[in-house]
Amino acid sequence: MDTLLIIILLVFGFIFGILSSLAGIGGGVFFVSTMVLLFLMPINIAVDTSAFIILISSGAGFFTYFKEEKLHIKQVIIFSSFSILGSLVSTILFTFIEIESHILKILFATTILIAGINMIYKSIKSRKFNPSQEEFDNNFILSDHDYKSNLKKSVPLFFLAGFTANLLGIGGGIINTPSLHIILHYPIHNATAISVGIIFFTAIYNTIAKSIIGQIDYLIGILIGLGAISGSVFGAKISGKIHKKNLQLLVAVVLMGLAIRMYF
């Protein structure tokens, strides 16, 4: 592998690490797309490698958020258990059912296209100033938050996030973050941080599973992952200074562009 390619992989990892950490998504939507579109990697190998990269990048983001007390470890473990269960079911199911690569590619592109459209909708809808929400965010105490009353509503979504994370090589944040923010009523910055924690613990399982029954390209994974570590840490540190609505719009446009490109 030549020096230029190494630099390109590190730079892509850094950029996607920042976006993933800020948006509360695992980064697989970027990692898989890059490996398939730019490096012409078969999508099944890209999906498996992405799980490994997500483990590296989300781990850095998780420990940064934990140090800054933006998440509560007990809550993260509870939510992660349902996500891991979804990944386990996906592993068992698709061990016996093989999906053709072109179908997997269409499923992946459709998923990120829907996610992009949903992000744009939420960004436009939430542009009106909401003083009551701002007051709630400023007075929010993470350790005392009542998430249990609505937990049953979010369990199927965490399960689905884990299932798709394993199947498509994405982190699951496109499901986790809205679930935490809308259903469990966490402020968006805490929802983002907790989502990264869920992604990290789910990625531990997915990497182990993919290393046993999948095909991980460890060299590309490590290089993108090293860049993503720096990007994730940087993104976590500046998360409170970025206007989330503008970030959602930016990420949404990128996701939709990647999805459209993958269709063709």
C-alpha cells in the first residue's frame, strides 16, 4: 500500500469520525460507502470491515463522552443489551440465509437514503425556536432522568438498530439518537453521547462475530480507524459548540448523495 493511499484513508477516517461523533451515528454509512465506491471493495467485506472500524472510532468517542459526563454508564448498558440482542439475531439468521451482494447494496443505499430524508425533515421542522426545550436542556440532570416509563416503546427500536448494524455494517445511530431524543426525552447532546455508547458496546459484539464468520480487511480498517479515532475525539470535544440543526442538514445531504451514487 503506497503512502498516498494511506494518507487518503487516514483523512477520510478523520472527517467521518468527526461527523459520526457529532451526529451520534456509528459512521458505517460513511465507511461502507467509501470502501465500496472509492476502493471498489465487495459490499459484504466492506460491511464486515466497517464493524471493526466502528469499534475503534466509537470507542474513542464513548470514552471522551464518559469522561465529560455526557452519558450514564448504567443507562448505556441497559440500552446496549437490546441492541446487542438485535445483532445476535441478525448473526444467527443470516448465517443460514445468504443475501446476494447486489441486494445487500440496495438495502444499504435505501437505508441511508431514508435516514437522510428523515434528518432533513427533522432539521426543517425543528428550526422554530423552542424556549421550553432550551430551559429543559439547561436544567437537565442525567442521573435523575426518568427513562423507564417509556423504555418499552424504545426497546424494539434499539433491537432494530442492532439488527441493521450487524446486517449493513452501520452503527445504528440513525435509529438510536432519535429514539433517545424523541421517545426517552434526552436532550439532543446527551442523546448523541448515549447513542455513541450503545454503538460502541454493540460494535464489540459485531466485531467478534464478523472476525469469526465474516471477512474483515484489517489493514484498511486500522488505517481508517486511526483517522476516525482522532475525528471522534475532536467531534466529541466540540459537540456542544455545534448547532445540531445545521449539522443534521449537512449529514443528511451527504447521506442522500452517497445513497443515490450507490444505486448507480
